[in-house]
Amino acid sequence: MELKETQRGIWSSKIGFILAAAGSAVGLGNIWRFPTVAGRSGGAAFVVLYLFCVVIVGLPVMIAELSIGRHTRKNPVGAFEKLAPHSGWKYLGVLGIVTGIAILSFYAVIAGWIIGYFFKAVGGEFQRISTAAESEMIFTGFARNPFYQMLLLGIFILLTSLVIWRGVKGGIEKWSKILMPILIVILISLVIRSVTLPGSSKGLAFYLKPDFSKMNFKILLEALGQALFSLSLGMGTMITYGSYIQKRDNLSTSALYVCIFDTAIAILAGFMIFPALFAMGMKPDIGPSLIFQVIPAMLARMPGGYFFGIGVFLLIAIAALTSTISLLEVPVAYVVDEKGWSRSKAVTVMGSIAFIFGIFSALSNGALEFLTKLPAINTSFLNVMDTAFSKFSLAIGSLLESLFLGWIWGTAKAIEEIEGEGVIFKYKKVWIPFIKVITPLLILIIFGDLLRRTFF
Ligand code: PFF
């Protein structure tokens, strides 16, 4: 169903768009997933490859998604259908929609943990922690409780659904203009505590001194997946968000700001986690519970730790909410635009699907043995979802998007869109070879190596 531009709404200003896109990008990807993946992928070597992926893949693909979105003013499926009618390309949009629901399902579990930890902080539970083992015990007991896990998941999906349903996103974006800087101040305070703990230098070395012998394609694949996850790319989120940008705004510089800001927050989160982690004698590769073990133990050793604890978990929850909104917005925009569903029906159905799948992830961290250690692969359901969708689906999506833009729609048309109303796209001469060849080639090489490792 064709909707008029005015009905779809538009960001009132360039800064409004940047805030919304940054709200989507900055979230658990930066504060939870970045340290978790860096910790299990060797630290500094991963960080170098991560920055490489942000530049070579992230920025070019973000410009691509935004230009497709603004040009077509549609959700991902509608966008590909409009640019390449009656072809298979619309299934790339479908992949994005499935990926959005799938990521939301486990993302909301972790966001639920943040809410749970917020309540623990309010209750003063962290002030009593004196050893790393105690911090671990708190987490294990927490994750093992099936009803509480499902409740927290439900709360987070409900919050996300309410925001999208009532269309109060604008209000949240205005709030995040105030809240985001507060989050940064709290993160910096925790960084200062972390790096001043006795024994933190080992953590700094782990995070900052790359051991080049550890760099390999396996870590490069981790870095690629993490960069795309953190920048909300590869599933059409930025197509959907781009569809609300005005023609006179410069989307290439907006993309650059969002990439720089998002990366800075992730790097900051690493500085908060690794020095404290090594100072307390923990292991960096423990997986999804990493920050939930490190942050509380650090708060216990910090003047004003009680208040910092409340602040940090509350603000991470809000950062997560601005990301889950964008995850749910993609499937909702699709059924509203293309299938003519009402917004409330779309939100109810998509939110419920995410909740039902989310239950499996919620129970896979100790609550149900079977889901915690899946037979044969010996890993949790949550890890399987994360690997399948964050690592593979987003990378395949980005590969196909760059090929689509470079070879089907064409860079000339994209540049015409980007330069719309008198805007100058300064780096177009660099962007063209990237989006046509270098970006897709790098993803192909990474996947080629994965196939080689798996089958030969
Ligand atoms: N970028 C978000 C984060 O870092 O938390 C997660 C995310 C949102 C991934 C939207 C993908 C997406 F489309």
C-alpha cells in the first residue's frame, strides 16, 4: 500500500535524525556485546580489526542503506521492490525483517538483565560484594530463575511495544539528548575507577597492546559481525530510518558522525571493563555474563558506588530501549506499509513473536539445562541466536546490500540521491570503489575463509 510522505512522518531536523540513528546504534552492542566479544577474541588484536571493519564495511554500508531509504521512502522490502521490481531482491528485505525479530528476541533478554540489575542496585545488593566469586554467584542465581527471566523479558518487549505503538519516539529522542551525555559521564567515572584499581595494568595491556600473531580470519569475522551489530547495519534499520530524512540533509556526514560516536562509546566500555576485570582476577572469555560480573564488583569498590550503580543500569536500559525500538520498527513498518496492517496489530503480533522466541533465550542461561548446553554443540540457545543473526545474517545482508547498490541500482543514482538538494558528497570518489568492490570483497573473503575452515 502506498502511503503519502506526510503520513509516514519525517525527522524535523538533521540533529533529530542523528539522535535517532545514534539511539539505534548505541546500546547493548557497545556496552555488553563489544566487551564480551573482545574478551573472547584476544583483546587488542580484536579491537584493531574492529576499527578496520567499521571503516571498510560499516561506514560505506551505512551511507548505502541511508541513501536507499531516503530515495524510496520505504521499509526494506518495499525499498528493494521499488528499485528492482519483480526481482528476487525483495527477499533481502525479508531477511532483514526476520533478522530484526530474531535479534530483538535475545537482545530483550539481555536488556531484561539490565533491568534486573537496576533493581539489585537499588536494593544495595552490590555493596556487599567483596570477591569476584560472589559477583559470579549473584549472576548465576539470577539467571537460573525461569519466572523472573521471563518476566524481565516480557517487561522489556512491552516497553518497546508501547513506545512504538503510541508513537512517542520523538519524545524519547529528545530525552536521549540529555540522558546520553549523563551516561557518558557515568561511564567515564567507571573507567577512572577501573584503571585506578591495583593490578589494572594487565587489563590495559590486554585491551591495547595487540598481539599480531593472534590476528586471524576467525577474529576478523567476529569483528565484522560486531561492527555491523553495533552500527545497526545489514538488516535495513538504516533504510527504514533513512526513509524519514529530509532531502536537504547531508546523509554522508550524518553517517560519519554516527559511526564515530558509536565507536567511541564501545571503546569507552572496553576501558571500563578490562582493567577492572584483570584487577579482580577474572577471566576475559566468560561470555554474555561478563559485564554483569565485572560492573557490580567494581561498584562495591567505588565511593558513591550505590548511586553510580543505579545510574549506570538505568541509563544502559534507556540506551537499550532506543535500540530495541529500531529493531521492532523494521518489521512493524513492513506490515503497516506493505500489508496495510494497523500499527497496533503490527506491534502486537511482532512483539509477541519476539517474546515467544525470546523465552528460549531467556531460559538458556542456567534455567533449563537442555537450552543452556544444547546437545552436540554444547553452547546456549542465546549464543546460537546471537551467532546466527548478529554474525552471519547481518554480514550476508551487508554483502548483498553493497552488491545491490554498486551493481544493480548503481552508484550514479545513489550519488544523485545523496547530493539531492545542493549537498556535496565530498568522499564520493572514495566511496564508489568501496561499495562496489572493496566492501563486498572483504566480506566474501571472510566467508570464503570460514568455508575453508569448516569443510577442509
Ligand atoms: N546497534 C544496536 C546496539 O549496538 O545495541 C543493536 C541493533 C539495533 C542491531 C538495530 C541491529 C539493528 F538493526
